[in-house]
Amino acid sequence: MKTYKNTGNIDTRSGFGAGLTELGQTNPNVVALCADLTGSLKMDEFKKNHPERFFQIGIAEANMIGIAAGMTIGGKIPFTGTFANFSTGRVYDQIRQSVAYSGKNVKICASHAGLTLGEDGATHQILEDIGMMKMLPGMTVINTCDYNQTKAATLAIAEHEGPVYLRFGRPKVANFTPEDQKFEIGKAVTLTEGNDVTIIATGHLVWEALEAAKELDEKGISAEVINIHTIKPLDETAILKSVRKTKCVVTAEEHNFLGGLGESVARTLALNHPAPQEFVATEDTFGESGEPLMLLDKYGLNAKAIAEKAEAVILRKE
Amino acid sequence: MQDFVTQVRRDILRQVHQVNSGHPGGSLGCAEFFTVLYQEVMEYSTDFDMDGKNEDLFFLSNGHISPVFYSVLARSGFFPVEELSTFRKIDSRLQGHPTTHEGLPGIRIASGSLGQGMSVAIGAAHTKKMNKDSHLVYSLHGDGELQEGQNWEAILYAGSKGVDNLIATIDYNKKQIDGATDDVLPLGDLKKKFEAFDWKVLELKEGNDVEAIRKTLEEAKGLTGNNQPIVILMDTEMGNGVDFMMGTHAWHGKAPNDEQLETALAQNPETLGDY
């Protein structure tokens, strides 16, 4: 089984910051907007290097989204930065009308997504954002798994014409994808090849899926792990190719099962190749305060949970 | 100019009548404003380009008054006047509320869900500055629309940051769907409120008079570039130009029937030719 080396734990938001810093130097049309969370979003370097292209909006996310939409008129590529909750739920109608329906080239960059925001608790731990964003026609939805991939995705979305939701997080997690990767929007990455079960993961749970695959391998179960960094548009070809081989699937995400990656995969399978599926996701619940790793364990979003569901779904194969 | 305004009024009435829906009241009240803005004040190209570089831009925030916007855009050369007959019908570029989604020339943002246009106008104004483009950004907002909180985020921002290439106009007709703004949710002293947010306020008491509008818009243009956003509080009459539609909020979102249309059109005889 192919294994991956963690080159050192680091937060995905820092990958966003590094990507934005690079874009500042390479793309003069990139502008950044922030709603009083410059440090949390790692936008300080861009702000320092390009004060004329950095806009501090204050704690006014609705205004930030509208200003970003307006800035596209004249050719700017605005990157908005705040927590995932305030990037989506708080401003859903602004995104819907002024960005998505208006077809504006705005990049909504959202940190602190999911339970791993930790101690701040449920008010800040959005577990519904992927669902809200993927339902908007024309919106591209990306949830990256590590520092390197987040940086690569940040560079890639500047080249993509159209609205994008880029989701990443706060905790320091394994960094294991190649530093020099080319990020292809909508293209799944098959991390391990296997025959018994497909594990389709996104975001922080991709590393957990690899850890689960190792556990399963020790039990003689071969798992194919697919990193779906782009939830919309979904790489249906890669999913179907794998599930046709393994005949069952586990999806894993730091998000409610309602509206998440798992449901998108289930639709793809229902239409093309029905197969047993288990969901590693939160069960229609809010989060709570606590240490990120303890929360992931309590809500069943880690390698252990993925391995258990993999064994369960294999038993459901006909 | 007055002929243009009268024809716009006919267009508004005929558009909403033919689909028995739409918003004639606010549209009629802003016929002079749109006419002066597009016929005299703004510099623009009818060879429409979304980026609008080196031209003035306009954003309609209270998108429900689309009939007046469509009429003036068509009669200013953005699209064929005949297309007004498709207003609110299936497969039309003239949606109930304006949108970029169907590719109608002249529209740069979707509006309809209220309170979003000022933020968009500020963003476009920022980009003009970054592009070293000295042209201006204009916007129009309903007075009732100011009840939406996002406006006050935008008003605070534009004042505090000195966005001085923006001229926002408030259609101050003091009416909204449910009645007088003073009965629904009083707006208080709008002049003092904008001034408290560091805006330059111009009061236009005759918002249905082309000369007065021209004068105020020219004055506003002269005040740009002074580190302060500009707002025009434009007193208008909802339903202006049709006697039975004036002095009431009843025609905010209601179309006239056949007989009422005939009466209304008789008060606004054909000038430039009906579509």
C-alpha cells in the first residue's frame, strides 16, 4: 500500500496565506478583503506588501461580499477572508444575489470551518456551509486537505473565472501532499489503490482516511482512498471508476451528512452505479466547545470511525 | 427631455399592464431621474461591456422598479425598444427584477433582494480608483430599502473610508408596500443620519422636475473627489404622472387594468413612439 509522509503539522489557513502572498506578487488584479480577522486568515503578508490592494471592511460581512462583487466590475479578482460561518450562513443572500446569480468572479475564502475550530464552540463551528454553497448554481466548492494543497488551490482559483468557495481550517494537521503540486479544480486525487472499499474524503479527513487505510491494511483489507478536494463540480468519473471496482464506499467529511460530500456521492452512485455507502459526517447536530481532536473523536470524524465504517460497508456488499 | 420622460411613463404602464404584475409606483416616480441620468449626466457606451472601464456606472439597488430602468436603457440604445414587450415573460432578458444572468446589456448586477446595491457600488468605485479611472459610480436606492441593515454597514464604510467617487441617490417618496414609511418603520431625519456617517448630503426637493434633477446631479459631480461620499435625498412622488396613482402607496406593486391603463395613457400621450 502506498504511504504518505507527514512533513510536519501545519494549519491549512497558513497555506491560504502563503498562496495569497504569492498571488500578490504574481497577479496585479488580485485584491483582498477582510472582516476584522486578518491575522486569523493569515492575510498579514498580503496586507503589508500591497496596502493599496487590501481592504479592511470591519465586522460587516454582508457589506464585504457586496463590495467584492462590485470590485469585479473593472477586472479585479477579490478574495474575501473570514471564518466559514461568517463567509456563508451570515451572508447567504448576498452571495446568492450579488455573487452567484450575478456571475461575479469572487473568491470566498473561509477559515475555521467545522468542529476543529475547537474551543469557540458551536456558534462558530459551521457544519452546513458545504451544503449551502454547493446548492448555489455556478458556485465552485473546494475543501482542501493540507497546507500544500490549500496553497496550490489558492493559486488555482485566481485563474478560474467564476465564483468559488474555498474552505479550510484552523488546526495544525499533517502536511503530506506534494509541495509543487498543480491543483486541478474538479479533479479527484487517488491516493491509494485498493480493491475492497473506496474511501472518499475531503478536507481534514483525507489524512484520517489514509490512517484508516493503514489500519485496514493490517487487517488484510485493501482500501482505495480518494481525495475529493473539489466537491462541486464533482469528479464523478473517478468515483464511479473506483466504486465499480470495490463495490462499496465510505465518504468522510467534517460537515453535516445533510448537504455534504456524502450526499453528492450518493446521488452519483444512485444515478449510475448503486452501491452500499456509509457516511462519516456529523449527524444533523451542532458542535460544542472542546479540543479539536477530542471533538473529532466524540463526533466520529477520525481514522478509527472511518475504519469501522469501512468494515461495516464491506459486510453490506452483495 | 419631457417627451422622453412621457414616453418612459407609457412604457412603464404598458409593461406592467401586459403581464398584470410589476411595480409601476416607484418606476413612475423615478422617470425623470433615470432620463436625466442616462440622457444628460452619465458618460457611457451602449456597446455594453461588463467592466465599464472609462465610463460612468449606474447600479439600481431597488430592483423592483425595473420597468423604468428597462425603458430608459432601451430608449438610450442598449437593446431594442421592442424587447420591452417581453417584460416578465418566459424566456425574456427582462426579468421581473434586473439581472446579469440573462445577459441584458446595461445591467451590471442582479438586484431585487433589497439593501445590497450600495455595497456593490462602493466596490465598483474602489475598482475605478485602482484602475485610475476618473469616471463616477451612481446608484439608486429606495427609502424603505434603508430599513435593510446592510445599507448602514455600507454607509458607515463609505463615509469612514472617504469613498468620494460615488453619488448615491435615495428615492425619497416616503412610501413602501405596507404604507407610509412613517407608519411601517420611520426613517427619522435622513439628512442628519447621513451627515453623522460623514456623507455630503444634497436635498433635491423637486425630484420629478428634470431641471432640478439636472442641477443637483451636476452639483453632486462637482463635489466628488473631496474624500466624502455624496448622497442625494430626492423627494419624489410615487405614481407621478398618473393622477389616480399619486398620493397613495396602493400602486407600489400593482398593475392597472385595461380601463385604468387607458386613463393613465391618456394623461401621457405618445411622444417617441410606443414599442
